[in-house]
Amino acid sequence: MKPSILRALGSAGRSNRCWPTSRIGHQCTRTFGQSTRLRLREQSKGVTAENSTSQGQPAANLSQTVGKEEKEHYARVVEHSKQSQMRSPWMREGSDKPPVARLRSAGAMVKGKLLTTPSRMLKLILPLTTRDVNKDRKDVEPLALLVHPQQPLSYLERLIQSELPVIKNESGNDKIPAVHFRAQDLGEEAIDPDRHQPDEESEDYNFEHSEDFKIDGKTERTGKLNESGEVARPKTVNPIKEPDPEHPNFVRWSPSTEIGDFIRDAARGKEFSVDIEGAPEPIYVAVPSFADRTYYLRMRLRKTAKQISGLADIKTECDKLAHRSAQRVAQGGFAVLVGWWGSVYVLTFQTELGWDVMEPVTYLVGLSTLIGGYMWFLYHNREVSYRSAMNFTVSKRQDKLYQAKGFDVSKWDGLVEEGNRLRREIKMVAEEYDVDWDEAKEAGGEKVAKALRNERKKKQMAKDDEDEEGKKRKKSKEEDDDDD
């Protein structure tokens, strides 16, 4: 049989089974066929590989509580990570990049700063770059040191040395790098960096049985050369470092100098340098100006002056009323004395009583008044004087008025004392910087300045009185010793 006929028979055998044809009384004859029914199997809802884990299930079907095993597993993982990080720090984030691949910082700190703190300490910020040998990286973390103006420079030197690595000396041993502080000398006889004395070079020859002779003020050595016959290399005496044209006239300061004195002199040049042995170049530190140095002091003075200004009005009003009351009491006393004098005159010369009766009366009344006044001064522990009596009357009236107006005397005394202390400290800094400081402007007006000035006068007067009393007691004690 032909291959084409065989293929046709094979395809007919694989085709669907056909039912016998049915004939209907009709003009056309149709043949009907039926294919095998195929059903899709429903997916079973049992456990499969996809939903066997918690990731394949919805969140509502999962437990939200953390079990004990999960906590222990998390703790073990964290502990293992920490131990691995400590054993191999090079595996931290960013360690795969070499140091030369780090970008430069636009705000790199290349100059030190000297700042003040609210506690009147000095905060020195130094960009110590001695440990960093990478030329491309500039963002080195600076070092902050807190010092007191009365501490010596040697204390600051030790603080800086404790943060520096050791260096090798000529013999190969480790040594701590030396630290020097330099400031610009702006005196009349400033050092000229361009004018140096010529270096004296001496040739040291290896002589045998050498002899020294002094010729024209110079010492010459003569003798026989040794077997090597070599001439020693010339040694330079006191090699001088090339001067910096941008920072001329810089002189080194002694470590025993107080930091405050050093800053006061360096403020004239607006900066000083910290020279570290082994560093490529010195670190220049900007010295704060008078405004920067006294910023916190002036802010506190303004705040204190504002509080003093609010209480000064009440105090001034109460003081005026108290003085007026004291004056009225003095005038009333004068009126009583005049009235007593008039009544004695009338009773003596214009009545039948006469001098025989009025004489003992006036004597007894005057003596009683003297004894009563003396007892009053003893009771109040006051000096027997008109000024003491007047001050006592004014102070009593002031206390009553202060209580009526709600004026706190202790708060006033504390504010005035604080203001005078801040003023004194700012004055000291102004003298260091040679600056004329306007006290009235910073203190909030002439009213506050006057209140501070009056309080200083009172303290000075009280101090003078105590000194006089002390001198009197000392003098009386010496007289008693002489009598003994």
C-alpha cells in the first residue's frame, strides 16, 4: 500500500468515534458525531508546598505573639553578629572601600576655634590631623578641650599630648610629641622675620693631640690629622625655620603662663598657633573678639537688667514715700519741741505757777526724755545720732511699703548682686581687650545703671564703717594690752 493511504488510515483510527448516520425524511442527510467529555479536576484545599509555610498564608491565620523560641533565636543571632563584628571590624559597613576613595568634605575644618561657655570656661576645638595620613580626606573629627583661664599652658599641653600618637626619635625610641604655643608679638620692638643672623658653621676635624689657640678673639684648633684624614661634616648651629609670610612675628610662650594672660595677648593678633612636633604645619586657632568672649555674660546681664528694671519702679516709689514719711516724723518732732517750749514759756511767765513750779517740771521732763531716748537706742542697738534714727525710721517705713506693694527684697538684692558681678567681669574682659564698654546700653538704660551704682555705694559705705569700727576695736585692744 502506498504510504499516503497508510497515514490516512492511522489518522482515521485516532479520530473520535462516529455514530451511525440516521436518515430523516428530508431532502438532505446529516451525520452526527460525539466527542469524549473532559473534566477539569478541582484543586485540593489540602496542604501544598506553597502554603505549607507561614509566608503563603494570610496574616489573619497567623499568630501575632512572639514565642520563647523565636526570642531565643533572635538573641543568639544578635550575639553572634556582635562577636563577629568585634573579631573582624573590617567587615563593617563601608569597609570594602579604600581610604583614598572617600570624598572630601566641603566644610572641612582646617583651623581651630576658641569659644566661651556660660560657665566662663574656654572651649578649645582643634582639628588634630596627625593620625590621618590620607591626603584626600579632610573631614577629620576635631577635638574639644575645656580649660579655665587661670590654668597654665602646660595643663593644656598635657591634654593635647594625651590625644596624640607617639613618634620615633633619632634613636628609634618612642616619645611624646612636644607641643608649643605661639602668638603674634605686636610690640614696638617686634621681631623681624626677614632678618636673621648668619649661621656659624664649624668644621670639626679629627685631630690627634690637638691644641686650641685664641687668635683675634676666635678659637682655632691645630694638630695632626688621624689616620682616616676625613673632615667631619659641618654642623649648623641653631637652624632657623623658614618664616611664614602670612603669620609674621610669632613668638613662643612659656608653658607656665596662664591661659587667660596668653589669650589676652593673642587677642591683639586675633589668632595664635599650636605647634605639634611631627605635624606638617602648625594649627592656627582664632581668638574670640570682645563681643564673642562676653556674649554669654552680656546676655545674662541683659536678662538680669530686665528684671531689675521691673522692680526698680516699685522700689523707687516706695523709697520716696518712706523718705517723705521720715521727713514728716522729723518735722513733727520739731513741732513738738517748739510747742513744749511755748507751753513752758506761757506757764512760767503768764500764769500763777511761775518759775518755782515750772523749773522742776522742765527738768524732770527733759531728763525723762533723755533717758527714754537713750533706752530706745540701746533697745534697737543703734548708734546715738540723728542719722541712725532717721535711717531706722526710713527702713521701717520701707518694709511696710514693700509688703503692701508686693516687693521682694531678697529677690532684689540677689538681682542687684548678680548684675554687679556680671558688670565687674565684663569690665575685666574689656580692660584685657582695651575696649570702651558702654554699661548703660547693655544694662538696659540709666535707671538700671543707677540702681547698680547706688547698691555699690551702699556696700562701700558699709565696708568703710566696718573698717572704722574694726580700727577702733583694734586700737582699744592695743590700749588694753599696754595697760596690762
